[in-house]
Amino acid sequence: MPLFDKDDFYYWNQGTHRRPYDKLGAHPNQQGCWFGVWAPHADNVSVIGSFNDWNTEAHPMKKVDAGLWEVYVRGAKEGDPYKFRVQRGSYVADKTDPYAFAMEPPSPGGSSTAGLSSIITSLDYRWNDEEWMASRTGPESLKQPVSVYEVHLGSWRHGEPGESLSYREIAEPLANYVKEMGFTHVELMPVMEHPFYGSWGYQVVGFYAPTYRFGTPEDFKYLIDTLHQHGIGVLLDWVPGHFAPDPQGLVFFDGSTLYEYDDPRMRYHPDWGTLVFDYNKPGVRNFLIGNALYWLDEYHIDGLRVDAVASMLYRDYSRGSDWSPNMFGGRENLEAIDFLKKMNEAVFEEFPTAMTLAEESTAYPGVSAPTYNDGLGFLYKWNMGWMHDTLLYMSKDPVHRKYHHDNLTFSLVYAFSEQYMLPLSHDEVVHGKRSMWDKMPGDDWQKAANLRLLYGHLIGHPGKKLLFMGNEFGQYSEWDHNHSLDWHLLEKPIHSKLKLWVKDLLHLYSDNPALWSDSSDSFEWIDFRDATNSVLSYRRTHDGEDLIFILNMTPVPRQNYRIGLPREGTWKEVLNSDAGVYGGGGIGNLGGVESTPVPYHGRPFSAVLTLPPLGMLVLACDENG
């Protein structure tokens, strides 16, 4: 029986083959292995590997239809390394399998084995996450708490100095830590195979292969399985906007610009020195949409965070004047926009309880709107504007903050225009941007107090939450992918108490629907005009339950500060960032305050408070108090 059938050819040519990974790549059985590859412009393709001593003449492939090639090799077995020898005229290249399920480390061997070789791999695994998969909610998470811990697997924690933990070694410690802290999800920076470790996984060669650096595909499934069994969702960073320029990969795959743009002005990404996918080509759409579905299908991933969406949406992104317009003369990348819509439609049709998230930094409309309303169809959009303005404000010396008050208030103008996630991600603590700790002004006490304010506002502001690893305890230095986080800092009370603050914030968030019911009626300013004192106050509300947030952004305590409140009663301090247990000075309103029928801030009741320096209060009404 041939590998491909007429249905494969039909859907391939349409660009709607949703499971190309079932046929392309290497698929072993008891007697040997089927190999399939897309190389429409090649004159000859053969499979070479350890099973034929890398002999280019031993197993020539047969070109069938739609630019697809196939061959069955008896004796080829799981674990064998292989490549495709591709020839077109005078062009000859040994290529890794675009659909390889695993790749081996780079080898210094001869010309036929140099670079990353693909490995024949089955994906058999016995899952134990049935309870998690049955309870997964996907779009229903809009009405639930979502707090994400962003992780780079190679540098979260090391075993021996300089030695990253494997997928299996990190599984239990990571799951226990994330659950204890109160995060609902882990987001893994890209695990797809990437030759250059310093790209952090964003320059991909093996889109279907989890990196060899931490173990096998089975080991990676074990990690996901373990997180699921602890009630933790797993989001995966996915990079369909560009691919690595390494010659053994997708670039000039069959002697032509097969995966990349034919147009040289659109072919290269100037920011990263990578190649850009041509989304007009059916085979490229099959490859990428199939890849999105593959991770959800084979690895039980709960969602995909799509990297650098802005760079996909605009043809002139980072290109200055050297770009080509679309068919209507505009700057929008019409084929990429259509691809993103089709990708999201495919994901939610096949996996209705999954999530998709867009890292999108422009004002492109409808990123998280459904495609039937002319949106891109993502479930969430990263709120890059909130991140930029908030960090800009927090980096200011408090004496100057009154002049930048609108940096904190402007985000509420558009807070409900998309379904947002608020990211304090890895991008903000690298390349000279400094660590979160180092961004904060003042001495160590003030840095810690400012971080408590920042993280408190992250929880209080509408939108789902994301925090990069190390931020939660005040990592001193910028993130370095070659080194473990500075866990020894937790021996210092100022850092361990900051971590406790983040933990208590996350549990407050998960326990209070007012903080994750992100509709426009769940947020109400109490007072956003007090720039002189650099004080903000707002109300989060849901079904009659209220939480009041008051933030004092200066190191000056505010005595007898009156706040308008929605009802009469005893308002207790649910959280006080200046409490001694969090490393503060203990200034606040122990026992709470009584609201009285004195109208203020347009509300019928008010109370007089003491605001701690560089402090945040969260109040809740105890009507039985």
C-alpha cells in the first residue's frame, strides 16, 4: 500500500490537510519505516541514515503527486538517525526532516551526518491526565482565573552548576512550586528544536521535535502529564512567523524558496536574521496549521501563545522602505492575516477546550474577536501597552511620578477592547532592560516595596496575569539563559517575603471572582485624579462582592486619607503590602475602618484611612463586622 492516498493529495493541494504529520516524516512499523517529504521542485530525493550507511543510492524516494515523495525502507527502526538528500540540478543538500518527531544533538561527523540528524521516533505514551483533559475549559476560562508562570526550561533551576534539569527531573519540582504559588498555568518558552541555544527556542529548525537538550519526546510528555496531574495547565510558545536560517533546515529546502517568500524583500526578517514563511503556499499552511494541531493532539498542550504576531500582520514591519505592498498597495500582510484566522478556526474546531494567545503589540483591531466578526480569532491578546506604560511609570523616582500619572490610568481607556492578558514577561528583563528588581528606584527596601506595588496592580487591573520566572522573588540580575535563577536570594528575608506577597496575591486572585470577571462592569475607578499625591483607588466587583484597591505610589505615608465607598460597614484589610510579613514597615489600618454616610468621590459612603508608604491596600466589606 502506498503512503499517500487521493484524500492526502486533495487536502494538500487545498492547504487544508490538518494532520500532515500522520503521513509526512518517519513512521516506523514492525518491518521497517515509511518516509514522506514535500519537495515539489526537487529532481531526486533519497533517504539516508544509519540503516543504509548514509548511502544516497540505497533508497531513492518516489514522487507521487502534489509535490510529495515517499519510500518504505525495510530494516529502518526506531532510534535510527536519518536525513533527506535533496537534488535539483546542481543543487545538492542533506536536509533534516521538517516533520521529524525528534532530532539528535549536532554531530561533528562527515558531510552526510554533520548538523542535526532526524531520529525515527514513535510517539507512544500512556497518559494519566484524563481528569485534567475532561475538566479543561478553553474559552470558558474567560470567566475563570488565569495566572501564568512563564518558564525557560533550561534556566529555571539547575542540578549541578551549569547543568539544566531534564524534562523528567523538572516535572515534580516545577509542578509543586507552581501549585504552591497559586498559578493556574505554566507557559513554556519554545521547546521546538533550535540549533542556537541563545535564541531561547525562537529560531526553530525542528517544528515537530521537542529539543533534545532536556530529553526525549516521551520525557516531554511526562512533564506535561505531571503538570496536568497537579492541576496546572500548559501553554506553549509557538513561532509560526519565521524560521532559522541554518542550511540543514527549511531554508531553500528543495533547491527553491519552498517555505520562505519568493520575494527577496519579504524573505528575510531584519530583526532576527531569519526566514519568513510564505503563507500563500498550501504546503506551508499545511505545515504550520498541522504543527499547531500536532502539539495540542500529541502532547496534550492546553494552548498556544503565538510569538511576534505584529511582525506577521504588516509587510513593512522593521523593514523601513525596503518592502513590497500587498495586492491592493497596502502594508497589511493579507496572506498572514488569513493564515492566522484559519489557524485559530482549526484549533477551536479540533480542540474546543484549548486556548490561543497573541503576542501583538500594535493597535490592530479584533485580535481576540471571533473570525465571524472579522477578528483574528485568538482567545487572548497580550496587553503590551499596559506593560510598557506601567513599567515606565514604576521606573520613575516617586518624586516625579505625579507628572506621569496618566501612564497608570490610560490603560483603562481600552482595557475591555480585547480579551487581554497582562504580561510581565522574559522580554522585559533581558538585553539591557534590567531585572524587575533593578528597574525599581530607591534602595533595596524601596525596590521591594515598589515591586509589591507593581505586582499588586497586576492583580487588581482587569486582564489575565503572566509573570516570568524569578520576578516573583526579585531576581537581582537580568535573566541569563545559561544560568539558573538566583534561588539563594530566598535566604534573604526581603526576597522570601516578596515571594510570599506574590503567593498571597495569586490566591486572592483565584478566590475572588471580582478579580477575574473581566467585564467592563467589574471595574470602577474610585479616584484616578489624585496625581498630586500619586494615589490611585479603584473598585473590583462581582455579584455584590467588592474589593477596593488603594495604591500610594510615593514613600510618604498618607494620614487621614478619605476614600469614597459603595456601602456602609466595616472594611477590613484583606491585604496590606506594607505588612511586616511582606517586608514592610507595618503601617496601615489594623482591624479595618468603618465607612460612614459621608458622600465622597461620588459615592454615598466614605472612610478615612492611613495609606502606607509605597503601599497598596485591598479592602473588603464585612457587613457582619
